[in-house]
Amino acid sequence: MKNIKIYLLTSLALCSFCLLFSSEKLNMYLDYNRFLDKNKNTILLLDYQVPYNNLAFMAKNNGYFAELQVAVKIVEGDSVLAQHEINDIIGVKNKADTSSKQKSYLNRFSFVMDKPFYTLQFSALDVNNQKQFSSEFKLAALPRNGLLSDVELNSEVRPDTSQYMIKFKRGNLLYHSQPSILFNKNLNDFIYLYLESYIGNSSAESCLLNLSLEKDSLIVMDEYLDFLPTTGSDAINLKIPLQDLKPGLYHGTIVLQCSEGTAESNFDFAVIEESEEEFFLFANPDEEYNLMRIFLGNKLPADWKNLNQDKKRRYCTQFWKDMAYSTNRSIQSIMNLVQERIDYANRNFGHLKQGWTSDMGRIYIRNGPADDIQRDTSSDETNFVRKDYQIWKYTSGNKPVYMFIDIQMNGNFRLIYAENDDLESSNPDWMRYVGSDFDTSLLDN
């Protein structure tokens, strides 16, 4: 059992999933896992994680930046055997991310343990606010004849061939470790377990793996799996579904039984059910979907109707975060702006339906007020009676131009012509509505 995790879980129990440390200090999470290399040396992976809302971000260079000075010392008695320092520069574009509890910065140290016992000293300094974190704990190397590694807990495992988070890659898979060992049911479907077995190459016999979970001294999961080792070192990937686990602290055990003997590896984690702050303008996410279509067109999920309410809400929330990022505004600021445009559209374009769902409302919500509006009436050189039309011109961006016409003469202007807007298309017969003698130079911008 790793002492650092015992301390973490005890802290969680005492503060009911509140902050683990004093507000005077830098709040962060620290965890390690040990594996054996092909020469039976212990490889120590030391991971640290800092939620963005615990960092001090400064605005500069069109973004927001935090800086961490991290130092690790490996000592034996009074002797410093190794010392490593890293300056982490953490940058985000979206101001809303700087206060996010769900998003965090993750990094890793890797060491070869050439002695059986160490003391590790870890320290971190937030350069922008001078808050500090420090921890010291003893480490023991894995037995050279051991059969199992430690169990690494991950919030995500996915294919990734890029150079992103290269320290967390195994082959073409990215393992997103979770040093906090906190898993939010509202954000994660599974806990992904990674460990390794070290069974001699001569073994061709099937082994038995047992994965069990305890909560409050009660067994809540107990599964047996056949495992056939193929090399001297085999990766073992397991998943724990979170859906049926209640919030609280869990103790896990993995037991490997084979002809070489029996080995056991333990781990701990906590399940929480903390809802992410949600952002939406409409109580009904299906109405929000129609609003998002104004900005995204056909880029929305094709299976929207099959999504449950939680997934729809998460999609809406991410939409507003992306909107804030793309407009370099806070989330609340861009939501307020869109709400103002919706209100304006409802007051001015609402004739047979809500104004924000009309053609004029759609263009107004996306682009704001036009820089130039021309109002006129179609000529007699058309198959229809005279109808009012409006031409809207914008001088920013791609300088789009739109023509609306009151086809049914009831105040509900329909879009018949659009230029320089990939989300809109023109009616191929738009000239029929305004007359063959219409001066097309009026559409120049």
C-alpha cells in the first residue's frame, strides 16, 4: 500500500471531498507507480496534477499563463542521490478555463531506482502567487523477482499518434493518469487500470486474475479472468465501470495466481458525483440545439435525438466554452451578448413565430446588427405582386450580404439571397421575387 494514497484518502474522508490542503498553500495531487524494466530494475513514475482553478494565471501574449517551478530530490540519509527541476509553463486561450475545477495540468517524472530504498522530496512553487506545495515520503523498489507492478489509475485511454503528452504514451495509446485518484461519475464512464506482470518466458500456462473492490468493508465487485502470459513482461489493461458505484472511498485488489506463485497489488480511489458547471440559455436542450445550429450549421451531432439529457447538457456547455474561446470573451459575456440578440430578434422579427427562429433573427443572432440596410419594393417585372425587401450588408469578416423579402406580405421576411456566408445559401430563383430588372449592383459590398 502506498502511503501517499493513504494520506490522500484519509484527507478526503475528513473534508468530504473538499480541498486537500490549506488555502495558504498550493493545492495539487501527487502519486507514483513502480514498474520493472527488462533488466528487473524498478522504474518509478511520479505524476503530479494541478487543477487549473488552483493556479494563478496571468494574461499575456493573447492568452493566460501560469508557471510552476517543480523540484524533486532523491535522498538517502543526508546524501542527495539525484535532483531534478522543471519549469512548467501552462498556457490556455480561454479565460473560463483558468477557473475550471475539471481541467488540470498533468506532468510526470521518471526515475530508475538503483537502490532498494529511497526518500523522495517533492516541492512546487506557483511563480505568480508564490504559493507552495511540498511532500516527502519513503520509497521501496519492487522485488526483482516480483510478479506484478503497481496499479496505475487512468481517467482515459485512447489511441493517439501525435506528440501530445508523450510521457504518458505506451505505443500508440495515451494513458491519462489520475494522480488525484478522484473519479467523477458525471465525467467518466470507467476507471482504466494499467499494470504489468513479470512471468518467466518459459511459462505457457494460463494464469488467473482476480479483481475485487471493497467499500465500507463490503465486497462490491469480484471478477475472475483467465490470463495467458506471452512474454517476460505483459501489459494488463482492465476497466471498472463507474455507473453502478456509489460515491465514496474504494479499496481495490488485483491477485495474480500462476505456477510461479501468487502476487497481489492494491490500489485506492474515490468516486465523486460533482456536477460540472453547466451553461445554457434555454431550459430545453433541444431549443439550445436550434440555437447552436445558427453558429454550427450541420456540424452538430447527427444522433442528437438519441442522446440523454446529461450528454445534451454537456454538449451545450462545451459549445459555450468554445464560443468564449473563439470570441476571446468570458463564457458569461458571450452568453449575455447572444441573449441580447435573441431578445432583439424576438421584439423586431417575431411575426408568425418567435423572432429568433426567423431568417432575419438567425442572421442577426450570428452577425449582430447590419452595417448597412437598404429597404425597397420589388418591381412589376415579376410573377408576383410587389413585395417589400431588405438588403443587409456587413463590413467585417467576410463582408457577407443578405437579401430578405416579405413573400407572404405578413412581415415574415424570408432569406432569398446570401453571399460570403458558408452557412447560408441563396434561392436559385431569387430574381423571380424581385423582378428581372432588379439592379444587382445593389448587392455589391
